[in-house]
Amino acid sequence: MTKALITGANKSIGFETARQLLLQGYYVYIGSRSIERGNLAIEKLKNEGLTNAESIHLDRKRYRFGG
């Protein structure tokens, strides 16, 4: 099974991207800064019968990007 990590997938275009990938058979990691919002997105997807997904907390304070 192909897997995908979608950042910002708890709302808007990220959520819809995750939804479309799930419909195509992907396993999707829902990345969000708020684990609560990520879990809500998972519940919405489960209510649609899309169960191959899990929420991942992306804490940008823990990582330093760039130079």
C-alpha cells in the first residue's frame, strides 16, 4: 500500500487532498500542528468510510529549518 503524509491536512485543500488519496487506496498520515484538529479530521474521514489514515502531530517548535 502506498503511503502519503499530508501537512495541514486537518482543513481545506490539505483535507481534500488526503480524502482524494484515501479514495485512491493510499494510507494517509494527516499532519497537523494541533493533534486535536488532526483527530477531528480523522473522525470526519471515518464517518465517510475512509479508515486508512492516522493523525500525526507536527510540532514545528521542535525542529529548526533553514540555515
